[in-house]
Amino acid sequence: MLQFMKNKILIPALILTGLAVFFSFRYAGGTEGGGGAQEQKTILQTVMGIMEQGHYSPRPIDDAFSQSIYDKTLENLDFEKKFFFQSDIDGLAGYRNQIDNEIMDNSLEFYEKVSAVFVKRVNEAEHYYKESLQQPFRFDQNDSIQLDGKKLAYAKNDTEMKARWNQAMKYRVLAKYIDLKEGEDKKAKDSANYKVRDFATLEKEARESILKIQDRYFKRLKKMNDNDRFSLFVNSITGTEDPHTDYLPPADKKKFDEMMSGSFIGIGASLQQQEDGKIKVAAIITGSPSWQQGHLKADDIIIKVAQGDAQPVEVEGFEIDEVVKLIRGPKGTEVRLTVKHADGTNEVIPILRGKVEMEDTFAKSAIIENKGKRVGYIYLPEFYADFSGENGGRRSGQDVANEVIKLKEEKVDGIVLDLRNNGGGSLSDVVDMAGIFIGKGPVVQVRSSGSQNTILKSSNNAPIYDGPLAIMVNNGSASASEIMAAAMQDYGRAVIIGTNTFGKGTVQKLVSLDQFVNASVRDQIVMAFNKAKGGDAVYDGIGSLKLTIQKFYRINGGSTQLKGVTPDIILPDAYEQLDNIGERKDKQALPWDKIAAASFKLWDKPPAIASLAASSKARVSANETFRIIRQTADRLKLQQDNYVVPLNEQRFVAKQKESEAISKKLEELDKMGSPIMVKNLKADMRRINVDTSSKAKNEEWLKALKKDVYIAETANVIDDWLTSSAKVLHMNASHQ
């Protein structure tokens, strides 16, 4: 996702003015209805108006638009086809070409019908799994299950639906039974006196375990209220416009802001829901309020939560998100947790809420030692930016600049920037980050719906670092990651290594819906809300729209939309053959196109791509780990094409063993290690040694880097670059 620079690039004033006029006209006729329906109609009307007036490439509201909404709504509600009957679909089919007309009339008829049917079928479906799990299963038959919902037909009657649920439960029980059986075999191997439990006992335990899981699943389904289902419906509409235009209810908007900033207000404890429903503390975030207070520990069970000295709430049986809501709150306020420690003692722990920074979100670096060379490695999981944080908040562009400066102080010979699985983020930060390596110059072109182009340039007068640079990407590298990789590739500034990127070349802007709601309409909604929720509840608006308003283009003129960035050096990837990854998986994705190139100057010391690629290809061909990765890619493609799983124990285990054999081989290769050594920077040791938890996490990270075959190969490419540069310097010196 991309977010524009706050107070720098906003939705064009023309769009905002047009929206204001549009909504003053739309709301002029007053309102009808009240309560939830009034709010939902207001949301629908506002979302459609903003998309119509502000989207980069709004689609016509016609039968094709209607059909897509219809299909997406059914798929989002019931992808596995375990709730709706064919008769339900037949009853809803008349709406398939009518939703566009309903939208124009601000009608919710289709939504109300499909929502009512879904609620009814969920309530009815509960007895299917409970009845199925009452009787023992046999695993010696030659049946199987199709796990791809798109290849299933809707059940025609109760008999077919019962059979579908029975099949699904059998699949889950079989998987659990095999896990239990493997545990028994391990115990017998470790102890000659251990008596392995029989099939009937293990099968019964497996059914009981799956029953608990299903009960929790249905509890969550039943908690899904009308607003939740309506949000899903609205997102079927926005997803028809394009894959990245999303409706965000207020709670989701808050989560989005936290994701972008890498921080939130809370206590800094990671929670985990156990199978028995208890809430366990999984980990304490270093530096957080919980860490500073010191009493809350990993493995503690949370029994009660109180707001200061108010009456505590017992949370056993609560869903984890409900407990999180109770624990979160304004900065500086107190939450009191009653916990049961691992030693069996209970304690009431008062903690003042404060800012929690998720360190795993932020840039960090290490030094790779390979063939006598020192290579700086920077890991960047996302292009974060805390626009509203204290002192401006943390910014990925500045953090990466700091890491580069620290690596230069360590006198590294080259730098690797790892953008694998980096889904993007702040556009301003990718522009700043490019300047670290190229100095002043254009980084990306942005085009608005009116075909107006803007060239965004880095402002650095000179690069902070001008040595060898490699950028690692994969099919999870999207948006801002693709801008960065594309710019460095176009300049000839870096060698891009990995697999083809995601292909997201669009720009989104968060728009608050409330600013377009007529005051009288808002008053009615708030009154209905207060009446329904009571005086203690706080109305927080109708949400926001993450709207696609622009496309970005490389400085060479080509878009990264749909096609992504093709690396200079392509490495095997387990997911490279799958067609459900990346922008191409969605039919609503905007097309690839091209505009005029920007004026820019090529880097004067570009890498010798052809030579580096040839050397890498020879190494990869001889590398056993990459050979197994190719085998995994073939297996995953076969599985995608034929997602049928046997429910016969022997055949199920045989299929598992095929996968396990590959995984085991990879584990063996991991244990052999690689020729690279990985260590921390001197400047980071004080932060790392702050406590045992931080030290342990750091050790695990270094181990993972050392085992990473992609990092090892990237270090080899940097070595090739340095070696070839040294040869050129030597030849030039000898000719003088």
C-alpha cells in the first residue's frame, strides 16, 4: 500500500471540490429510515460518490459491475460452499444484474436478503459438525475431499450438505489423529516402557479436539454482526472497482494507522488464545510499558482485566480481540491485569498504557562476512511512517539512512537492502530512501486521472553511499518496494536479485467519509447509535475509504502495475509457478501501460549485469538447496491444479511424506550451514543486550540469516561485483 506525504501530496483540490458539490446535491432531499439502515445507506452513498468522483479510473456502474459484486459477496461469505444451498443461490440469482440499479437508488435489498440467508444458514450449520463429530471415523476407505471451493457446486439438499460437513470434519480429524499418532510413536521410541494408545482412543481425542476448535469458530461466526457483514458487502463493491480500494470501518482504520506507523498505545504484551479458551501472554515487547513494569511474564494466563480501580472483568472464554480491546486505552491510563503465573500464583498487575514500538517492523542491519569481504545487510519489512507520532514518529527513510551510516562506519565493502515480502507503505519515504543511494534525481512518476504527471525527486545533494548495492525482492515485494527496485534498476545503481515482484503500481489515499456527510444526516445516525448502544458508547464515525487515486510509473516510463519488476538475477522460488499470487490473480486489477520517460542520468559505475547473472546462474544450478526449491515449486503447482486430498490414512500419510521429505532435506542442508558469517554491528550491541529476551531474539535472527540461501547467493553476487571491479582497476593501473 502507498500513502502520500502528509501535507505534501493530497487528493487534488478539484476532486475535493467536486465531491463537496456532489454530496451537497445528493443529501439535499433529506433522509428516510433510521438506525443501522440509515447509517448503512449513508456509507454506501458516500463510498459510491467518492469512487465516482475521485477514483483514478472509475468503472461504469452496469451489469458487469453488478455481477462482480454478486460473485464477490457470495465468495467472501461462503468460499467453501458449506452454508448456502443451491436453492439459496437460485433465490438470489435475480439480483445478479440488479445490484447496479440498487446502488443508483441507494437500496440495500440484495444485501439485506443475502445477509438474512447467511445468518439463517450459519445457525442451521452448527448441528452438521456436531452431529458429524459424535460418531467415530474410519480412515481405511478410498474417499477424498476437494479443498478448492471454486471447484465445488452448492449442496442441493440437506443430505448433500450433511455429507459435505462430514467430509470436512473427517479431513480435520484425520490430520489431528495423525499428529497424535506421531506423538505416540515418538514417546514409544523415547521410552521402551511406554504403551502406545490404540486407534479408538486417539481417534476420539482427535474428534474432541476438533469439536472445541469448531465451537470457537462458530462462536466467532455468530459474533459477526450486521455491521461486519455490511462492511464485507461494501468491500465487494470497492473490490470490483480495483483490488486496493477498500472500505475501512473505524476499528480497521485504527489498525491501518498502527500498521503504517509500527507503533500503538497499549501495554506491549503479545497474546495467544489457547485451545481451552484461556488467554496466555506469548511474549513481552522489549521497551514496552509491560517490560518496564516488570511483573507480567510470558506464559502468564490473564484472568481479569480492570480499568484502573474499576470492577474487573473476567475474560475466560472471551475471544482474543475482545481482551485486546479491554487492555488497550488512552496513553497514561492504568489497566490492571489479574494473572496466573506459571508457578500457579495469582497477581494483580497495574500497568500504565504507553507507546509501544513493534521493533520487528523497523529497519535493522547486520554484517555478512563472505570470502574475505564485509557486506552490510539491511532488513526492511515495510516502508513505515508515523505521521502522527511524537516528534514526527519513526520514518523508514531516515531509519535506513541511519543504518547505512552505521554500516559505513563498519567499513563494509557493499550493501544489501532486503525488500522481500515488503508490501510497501509511505511514498515519501521511498523517495527519500532512493536519495541515499543516488543523491538528487527523479525516483518515480505519478499520474492522476486527468493524465497529469508529477515527477517525484529525491532532495539529497549527494548520495550517502555510492558503493556496490544489491536489492533483494520476491513476489511479496509490492508497491513502494517496486518503486525502489525499479528506480535503482533504471539508474543502473544496483543489481536486483530474486523473483518477479507483486505488480502493484497504484497509489491510494485514505479519505474520511464523515467529512462528506450532511450534518443533519450525521445527527440522525448519532442519535440512533446512542439509542442502540447506550450513553457510555462513543460514536466514532462511519469509517474511511482507501481510494486508488493515481498510478505510478518508473522513470523509464513503464508501469510496475500488473507486470511488477523483473530482477536482473532471477533465483528459484517455491511460489514462482502459482497463478494466485500477485496483482495478476485479480480480474479487477488495473492494466499495464507506459508513459514518456523522465529525464535522468545513468549511474557512472553500473554493475556488469550480464557477467554477474552468468556467474550466479552457474552457482545456482550446482546448489542443492535451490534444486529442492524447484522441486517444491513443481509440487505446489501440482497441488494448486489438483487440490484433492485423500481421506485414507495410508494415502494421506504418503502425501505428507512427499512434502516432509523435501522439508527434511532442506533442514539437513540448513544444518550444514553456509560459508557466510553473520554478526551484529558494534553500534547495536547496547540495544541488543538490554535483556535476555532481546538477546535470544537477536541470536535467532542471526541464525536465520546464516541459513538463508538467498542471502548467501546475494553476498556472492556482491563478491563477484567487487572482484570484477578490482580487476578493472588493476588493468587500468597496469596500462598507465
